[in-house]
Amino acid sequence: MSENWTESSLPCRLRLLNNDVLISQWVGPDMKNANQYVVHVDQTSLGLPSRDYFLDPKNIKYVRAYKILIMASALLLGACPQTVEQQVDDLVELETSLAEIMASGEERRNISDVYLKTDLASMSLYFPQYDWKTYFDLVLGLLEALISAGPEVSLRTPVAVYSVKYLLELVHVLSNSEYRTIQNYLIWRFVHHRLINLDSRFLDVKQRFNFVLFGREKQPPRWQFCVSQVNTHMGMAIGALFVRRYFDETSKKDTIQMTQALVGAFKNILEESTWLDDHTKSYARMKIDSMDLKIGFPDFVLNTTELSMRYYDVDIHPEYFFENVLSILRHLSRSEQKRLGSEVNRTLWSTSPAVPPFYHKHFPKAMNFGGIGVAIGHEITHGFDDKGRLFDQQGNLMMWWRDASIRNFYEKAQCIIDQYSQYVLPQIKVPIDGYLTQGENIADNGGIKQSFRAYQEWLSRHPGADESLP
């Protein structure tokens, strides 16, 4: 710990390691002004996949496995064997209390129902029990100390809130909990996230938990895990290696043409639809035409100097894996927080270039349309699913659908919900919640439909193409 560490600054320091505990806080585009970055505040995430794992009695075996995970991890870290069980019980009781005050996924599905735009001064009036100014001064002040140019926080700093009820009730949960339990919980959530970066003792403990939770019988190979970690945290650097070796300008031109074909297929499907009125169709056309389609790779990945600048604050040492992870986490948090108050740069790429099996220039066209084509169509469709349809062509939260088309959308979405709710996960014998997964299911179906249509149109223009597999 540094000399200026205090217990009260612990949540802020965890936030700088890209961990949200008790509340979720991030900097991102405003829902109703997509050109401006603002602070967002929401209810927390939990140590189990959803609040229902804590609240539904049928899930008691997962809670037991979770307690075993916490206890085993704590003992490996040197906890007192005589008191650890009671402390774990208290910790999970606190987390269950958090689950009780959280809104369900169903209640939060329509983002316009939970969005509240305010500022830091009003936050202090709405939630006087929180010292928001100090919290953000700490988060962004620590950030400023690290990058020497942190964003300024004032009472006029805009804030988007998605969890008013949760924030109001969180005060009562914390006031009824022991201070030691709260501190234990904060530390545990950090440890939980980082178990995968520790030695085999911790990985074995995590694997036993994953077997109960997901039915996964063994850890993935170490090389696979390491590649995944590097690709997740330094995707553009890995993407540069891929681009230099496998993805030339011919590939980029090919994927641009494929994307244009997918957009064309979407427009054709849109025009053929009989359940949308002309007004809504017109806005949908404007939205698809306004999509900023980033294809292939950003030019900077081939510029070594510019690529290195993207990771200028990441300190990597081959012999210190865990410290490298923390350095990357601080980098991710700093990169996000320092955007506050600036205009959104729509030229930025948020994902790294795709790799096989999604695309390769030597694959048959059927494989490329069935791989990267479906993925691109999936993302296009997200702009019109149950959440995406709430945003206009500029990315702002705005209702542009006519009432009749909304009713028709709900009717068709219900078919998707009903269909997917019949599927049961065999490992845990629990049916999928089709309501919560409808956005992904709509996008999957849309992506497949667009890509197959685009491939058929390509095939009609290339009747002599050899599409057989080698």
C-alpha cells in the first residue's frame, strides 16, 4: 500500500483497477446526446451471474458453491481458519441484501424507463447520504496523479443515473452492515476478478466453482487462456500482428464489399416487410445509412509509433505476470475516465481485427459469409432490436417508431421470446430466459438472414464460382 492509502479511498482505488463494487461507474456517451461523454452511475454487479442466484431458493447449491469459493480463496490468502466461515457468511448475507434492492433484468430492459439525466449538484440533493463530489474527486484525482491531466470535476458535471431506487436503498443496506464485512466484501470482489491471474492453487479452486456453476469439467489449456488474456486487454497490438501476416488490402477490400452486400440485404428485407409503416421504414433507412461501418482494421495498427502510444502508460515486465495485469487494468480505467467532458470521437475503434475462423481471404465465400458475414449482420441488427430501436440515427435515445409498428414489433419479438424460452441448458437443466436474451436472439436471426441473402445475391452474380470445400 502507498503511504496515502486510507480505507475510505478503497472503492476509488478498486475503480482505478477497473473494478466496480457497490455501485457501477463509468464514463461513456450520453444516451440523449451521443456526442458528449458523461459520468454514468448504476447499480452494482454481483459475484454470481444475476440477482436471482441469491434470491431464488432453487439456486441454493450455487450459493453454497460460492461460499466454498470465497472461503477457500481466503484461506489461501492467509485468513484465520477459526473465523473465516462466519466472515464468509456475513459477506454473502451482505451481497444477498444488495441483490434484494437491485432491479431485475426485466425491469431494466427498456433503457428509457430507467434513464435519469442530472448533474453532480443534483446528485447531492437526490442522494445526500453520499459524498459524490469527494468520490469523483478521489477517482479522477487519483487518475490525474497517474496521468497528470485528469478531467475536472465540478458541481455542474453531468451524470446519467440508471438506478435511483437502488442508490436510495443502498444507504440502508450499508448502515445495517458491519464495517468489517463491507471492507471484506470490497476486497473479495477484487480477489474474485483476479483469481484467474493467480497460481494453480487458486485456479483449481475457481475450476471447482465453475464446474458447479457452468458444468465445465476442466480449465481451458494454459496457452489458450494466455492468448485470450492478451487479446482481451491488448487487442489492437495482437490485431496488428494478425493484420501484418494475414489481412492485406485485398482482404480489407473484400470485407468492405461483403459489408456493403449485407447492408443491401438488410435494406431489401426492410423494404419487403409488411408490418412496418412507411414513416418508421423511412427512419430505419436513415439509421442504416448513418451507420459508421468500420471494416478491416484502423490504419494506426500498422504505424508502430502510433500503436505504441496507445499503450504508453502500460508497464510490462515478462517476469511479473500479475503486475502486468494490474498495469493493463489501470490503463483501461484511465483511458475511460479521462474522456469525461470531451466530445465523442466516432473514429475510434472499440474492437480489434477479426481472426479465423470468421474470415480468411482463401476461404470459400460461403464460409466467409457464414463467419464474419453473420457477425457483421448480427451487429447491424442490434441497431434495431428491442434496445437498439430506441435510439435514432445519431445514437440518441429517441422514439422514432409509430405506435402501430411498435405493437407489431412486440408481437414478433414475443415469438422469439417464446421460442428461446423452450430451450433448456443441459448442464444445469434450466430454461433460457427468452425475454432477457431477446436482443441477442433477434440479432442472431437477423445476422443469419442477412448473410444468407447477401451470399445468394453474390452467388447469382458469380454462377461459375467453385464453392466446394477443399
